[in-house]
Amino acid sequence: MNRFANQQQSVALSALALLLTACSDGSNQALSLPSEAHENETLIAQTAAADIRFEQQAINGTRSAQIFETETDLLELGASGAELSVKAPVERKAFFGDLHVHTTYSFDGYAFGTLATPYDAYRFAKGEAIANPAGFNMQLSRPLDFYAVTDHGMFLGLAEAAADTSTEFSKNAFSEPYHGLNAPENMGASSLDVLNRMRTFSSFMPAAVSQIRNGELDRDEVLGVVRSAWLDSINAADEFYDPGTFTTFAAYEYTSSTDDRGNLHRNVVFQDTNKLPREPFSRLHSQNPEDLWQWMDDLRSKGVESLAIPHNSNGSNGQMFKLVDWAGDPLDDDYAQQRIRNEPIVEITQIKGTSETHPMLSSKDELASFEIMPYRVATTALSQIEGSYVREALLNGLALERQGMTNPYQFGFIGSSDTHTGASQNVESKFVSKLGLLSGTAEQRGSVPASGLAGELGYQANRVLAKFGGNPVLRVKINGNVYTGGATPTFGASGVAAAWAEENTRESLYSAFRRKEVYATSGPRMQIRLFAGFGFDESLLTQADGIERAYATGVTMGGNLGPYEATEGEQSIQPGFLVMASADTQSAPLQRLQIVKGWVDADGTHEEVVDVACAGGAAVNPKTSRCPDNGAKVDISDCSINEETGAAQLSALWRDPEFKADQRAFYYARAIENPTCRWSTWDANRAGVAPRPDLPATIQERAWSSPIHYVSE
Amino acid sequence: MSRLTRLNKPWLHFIVLGVVLYLLQSALFPEPKPTVGPLSEARIATLKEQWRVSTGREPTEEQLSGFIAVELDRDMLMQHALDLEFHLHDSIVYERLIRNMKFLQFAQGRSDAELFEQALEMRLHLDDEVVKRRLIQMVEQRLLAKYPPVEPTAKDIDAVFESRKTELQHPPRYSFEHVFFGTDQASRMLSVIAKISDENLDIQAARKLGAPFIQGHRFLRQTPEQLARNFGRHFVEALVEAMEREPTKLGWLGPMPSAYGFHYIWLEDFEPARDAELPEIKQQLLIDLNYRAKKRALRCAIATLRSEYVMQGGASNEQGCQ
């Protein structure tokens, strides 16, 4: 009854809004491509308004509150998991996983209607179907090898405990608005239900912080909930750890940001569960990531090994890879050593966009505009480009090294999903995004025109509200059709973490993370290898022991290649780069293999992308360093592809014609698939409408190896 | 005599007659049951719209009657909560309504009790999402306390274990090494295989005659599903077929085609598929059974509650109340 009344009110509001705007101009408000968002006037104005708002909120202080004391008390849990029954690893194999998964214990996941527990998340990763909050099932077509639930450490489990009326915590006044929020009867997915839901949860964080501060909410009671949820998350990881078959990690997300919403999020992954902290270190302990690293160092001295994985640097507003520390001072060796000790790898791709590089940073890389999400995380304010992308950070790291400093940005790459439903989302044809009830339909995802209240009425109401400080980009009109605006349509069906490891165990996989023998993919389970060495020759490509010899005589991804040690009278020689990739048997064939090189000299930093192997045996054009068009096509009407083009495997031994023995450089490999339909095109086809014109209809899925650094001295 | 005299009092006759008339009236003209529904056309249109937005298609007649039945049940539970006056005695409802009144800026100079009274007069409790959820939840909890779910018995566990045996089976596992030939090496492959056979080469020596394979050369205790990830479905089909022909055969097999080329296999070990044992999965089965029992108990309790109301405008929602 009250739902109907709400809807009547909203219809009335929307009708009023429609009348108010009837006389205003009806010009379209199409977004440019996400990669060109920084030239869009509406977005630039919206960003300026958001900056003012963030500044005001920073003065209020609830987002930067330190309300918990740092502690390193340990849980002594003892060894977990059975021993491997077969122990004869001889080769490193590619294992695929996701190190970024949220469940019902994340306050925002709960707000999105997620009921999946860490146990459900692990069941999903092992191949079982679990429910999306919007009412349908999600299931992988093949299980993953490893998985880590990384719920937000900040208020871990608190929303779930507040809503569950059987808990002690739910009996306080703070909890009452959330009671039973995710009970089956309250899981409506209509626009109004979603608005109601988000209205209810919008005050969760600030209310919790201010009530803890003024003593209305008991600090120890909150910590009790957090510790209990953390312990349950660890228990789930241990319960599902099946050495040799399926690996789990105790992990959580440190969810900090600068006051202007520059994203500083990191996932903290622990090597094992023998000894773990009693509670996760969150932004409520400190907003400053340097304090997180110190906490990790302190734990390490007590025998607790962990690493932090930054993500969504694209939404950091230039903060993730800036060249000053938290206090604004220039980076120094202590900072760099502590950072790289704790952050050996970064998440280069995930649902909220890919952070490899940006067209404005890499103008000569025609594949640089891949799945760009141009906003600061959880806002519609544009994110500053400089300081936000991984390739630029690698280059700046080289420049710092040239100045004689430790390189804080010498990291490896992984991908992961950042799903908030417990279920990885990295297949274009099955993508339902990450926001549960907020992205359960194609209309909500912005891939098909909105209808009903979310359509024309919503658009006009949004325009009116924008004149009074509302957000103008939540609804956009393109060619007469209204679509969901904001960040959601720019999300990608990405990504996957892959590790070259001897066996599927915590010990072996964690070692791979540490030595950076890891790579990222945008979803498909491609395999990619990269080695560098001075003694490499063409026989590595043809002889069965090529990979073994490459390991024995060179370095692999994530490693450092030192200068050639010439014997007396011998001239220095060029290194060779062995690159190999294989296609995912359930995805499109490969189109080409590339090497991305970055280097530094007296003029500054430079980058170059060269194709090194082409499908169909075609030769790379020596003038353009590009493969010829291989004729790969996608039929947009049904997303079929011509599978006879492309390659199942590609490999090359490449030598850098510009190699200089005294010049620092990095090299990483990129394997590019033939084009396929983007998730938004799949959505449009299912709905029987044309793909949204301002989004790419197709994409080229890819894998990125971790870089090899050439260290000249 | 004296007793009859004592009964011959007009006031007593009046009382007895009154009671008889009251009972007669109750029997002949019972108190009408409260009515729930029917849903308005606009509300039904909203239900249709929600479905269309969620799925991109119109609901069938059957689906629509299901949605209507669920909505009527929600209205009934809300009505039941109001009849039982849950809204007058719940601290959450109390605080929520006071908060709403403060938000509406009606709080000046009034005590919380006054604000609560006024909120009820304004019927705010009927129009608040959280209050409605809370009240429905309270009714559901009450129903579950009155009609508790049946605990799964050992027999139930055995039955579900039996029915899910195939689903819960442990897959077969293969351990092998292989000699790899790319798609452009098909002609060379046959002579290499002949050489391996003629010279009785072991796998270490034989492997050197093939090409490098990015996924590696040794695979231990791999399930068909795991193998499919590295080699593709065709490879697994060929391997399974070979093992079905000769289940006990170890040693050389193939060549097997894959998505990448051909593989001449040295099968070291094969573990056939086996059924899961009950202790391995008992906990998982118990969780599933308890969940289903709770849902079923609630459905049946709601069905029972319906008999206290007149449900108009929809078929009753009695699915699965067994």
C-alpha cells in the first residue's frame, strides 16, 4: 500500500517536473565517449560543483575521522587446510582467480541488496550458482582456481548486523532504519524501490561515524561486530581452501580516499591464516595509506605476511601515483621502499574501468581507450588523468630511479572484478555489473533506453533537480532515447587475476604474487608469458624445452634484467624478449601480440607500443610497427564473429632495436583478441534495440603481462 | 419451590435472554472477516511495469496472478500487524515515526510521545517503507514461532543425499605428460610418433621431439573440466573416449586434437569418478534443508492466516505448502 502511495507521489513529482521544463530547450545531452569525457562541458561543470561539495564535506570531517586506535593484536589460528596429496610440481602453470570480491559484509554490498556471504562467494567461485539480489542466478561457466573475499574493512559486517534483527547490535537505535532491509519482500528492483533503498543507506556511514564520536554508538560494540565478521570471513576462507584444487585467502579492502574523493583503495591479502590481525586496519584507523603500510610492516615483524593491492587508480583524481607523500613532501627512499615492499602488484583492470593508460597520456597507442571509466570512484566528478594510470606511474618510477631513488612503482599487474554480489563478473555476454539491485537490469546498467518512471519523466525531473543542485548526468538523452548516465555505463566486464605458480596452494600462489609472476586479463582466460635474457635465440620458440631454458637463462615477468656481463674484449649484446600467448578456448582467437616499452633519458620519459606477432602468420609492418588488418569481424546484430581468422597461439622472439645498455626501461606484453561484442551490445541485442551509440559496440579483450625492468646498473 | 422462586426474577430473565440472543446473533450473523484487496488497476500496472523493466518482456497471465497474490499477502501481513497493534508497541516503529516527524519539522515544543501520537493520527505509519518492512517481519517471526519449521531428520538427509548423488560426484582425475605439435606440424607428428614407438622412448626423451607449449607439459590430477580450460573441449572428449575404450590403459595415448594443435599423451595415472561420501557434504546438505524448511513453514503459516481474511482480486498463493 505504501509502495503504491510512494509511486503516486513520484509520478506527481515527475509530472510537475515535466510541466516545469516544458518550456525549456529540449536539446540532447549525449555524453561523448568515456575516453573523451574530459572535454564534455556538462561533466566539467558537474565536477567543479562536486569539488565545492566535497570541500564542504571535508570540513564536516566524517569521511576523514579516525575513530579507532591502531592495534596489531593477533589471532593465533594455527595451520589450516590439508596437505597436498600429490607433490610433484615441476612447471609453473597459469592459475586464474579474483582477488577483489565483496559480499553481504560490505556495507555498500548490503545496501545493494547482497545477501551472499563469504561462504556463498566461495561456492560461486567453485562453480555453484548463487542468487543476484535482483532475483536471478549467477554461475560461472567454469570454476576459478583462487578467490579472495575482500569486504570493506571499514565497518565490516556492520550493515548486515544492523539489519539482522536477531543480533544484539540490531537492538540499538542506530540500527533501526536498516532492520530487515534485505528480507525477501523488500528486494524490489523498481526505480522507486532502489531510490528508497539508497535514501535509507545514504546516511549509514556519516551516522555511524558521528554516533561513535559523540558516544551514542558504543565503539567497542562496533569493533565487536567488525572482529566477528572478520573471523567469519577467515573461517569461510579456511573452510573452502582445498589445496591443489581451490585456493582462498584471508583478505579485506582498505577503503580510503582523499577528501576530494581521490580513490586510495587497496586490497590487503594475507599469505596464510596461521596468524592474523584481530581486526582489519581501515580508514577509520587512518585515512593515510602510509599508516596502512606501517601496520603491515609491524605485523610482518610478528610473522604475519601480507601485501596490499591498489585498485581503481583511474578514479583516484591523480592521487594514487602522485609524486609527493601524504604530507605533500617529495617522495624519498624510505617512502619508496616501504611502498614497494607492501605493494608489489596493482589491479590494472576491474569493473570500474581499466587503469593501464589513457588516450591523453598515450596518444600513439590506438588501444589506449580500452574501458575507460573517467570518474572518481562512487561519484560523477571527473578524475584527474595525470597520476591516475599505471603506465605513467611506471614511467615516473623510472624517472625517480634515474634520480638515484628506489622505484616505488615497480609493480606487477593483476585484474580482478570488485563485484559486490559475491560473484565475479568478467564475461561480456553474461555481465550484470556489480551493484546488485542497482544494476540488475539492462536499463539500470545504461545499455538500453529507460522506460516508465526512469525514462522521459525521470529525465525531465532530473533536469529540473539539476537546476537546484542535483546531478545533471544521472540521466542522459541520446537520439531521443533516455539512458542511465553517470559511471555505470562505463563499467567493464573485467577482470581476472592470473598467476604462474607451481601448484594451486596459498604458499605457491602467494609466492607468485610476491615475485610478480602474475598477469591481468580483461576477462577471458588467456595465457601470456614474457621472458627476457641475453642468450635467447629462435630455438626457444621451436624446441619443447624453450620455456625451461628461458627460466634458466633469463628473467620472467615481474623480474629485473641486469646489464650484460661481457667478458673482456667482448661487445655488449641486445637482450631478447620471448613472448608467448594462447587464446582462451571459450573466447575469441588472438589478433596480435604487443610489447609496451617505457624508458627514461635526459629528455624525460618515453613510451612505445610495437606489435611483435600477428595472427595468420602476417608480418609486422616495419614502418608502423603494426600488424595488417586480419579481417576479424563482429556481426553486431547477433554478436557472432568470424572465428576462422585469428590465432590460437602466438609467440615471438623480439629484440629492441632502440635498446641502450645504459638506459633504464621497462617492457610488458599485451595479447590482443579479435574484436567481440561489448556487454552493452549483448544487452541491447537481448532487448531488441540498437546498441547505445555513445558506447563502444565492440571491444578487444586483452591480457597484460607484468613488466620486466631493465636495470642498467 | 423456593429455588424456582429465586429464578423467577425479571433481571435474570433479561440477562439469560440477552446471552441467548447474543449467541444466536453470532451464529447467524458472524462478524465479517477483514477484507484484503483487490489491488487497484494502477497498482497492477506497476507490477507489470516492474517485471517488464526487470526482464524486458511482458509477464504471462500466470506470472501476473503470482505477483498479485504476493502483493495481497504483503497487504494481509501488514493488516494483521495493525490488527495486533504491533505498531503501537514496537520501539523501532516508535523511533522511526518520531524521526519522520522531526524531519517534517513538526517537532517544535512537542514531546516524543506527542509526536508519536500525531504521527499515528497523520497515518504516517501506513506510508513508511521501513515501518512496513518491520511490521511484516514481526508478523513473520510470530508466525514462525507459532508454526516452527520441521527440523530435517536423518532420513531427509539421506533422501536428499541420494537424489543429489550425481551432482555431488567427485570427477575423474588424469595425470599425464605430453608431446606437443602445433597445427602446422601435423605431418611431422606422425613420423615423431613412429620414432617414439620404434625406439621405445620414454616421455623425457620423447618430449624433446615436440614444440614448447605455453601451458606446460606435465598435468597432475586434472579433472575433465580443468583440462578443458587448458586444452579445450575437443581434447577432453577425445581423452574420455580413449579411456572409455580402455579404462585400465596407462602409457601412450593419442594423438589428441586440442584448440592449439595435437598432443601425444603419456598417461601416468587415472583415478575414476567416485560418489561423494555423506560425511563430506552433510553440513552443506543440512544448510540447504534448513533453509527450505523455514521457507516452507512460513508459506504454510501465511496460507493458514489467509483463512482469517477475505482475499479479493487474486488467486490464493498456496504454492508449495506441503
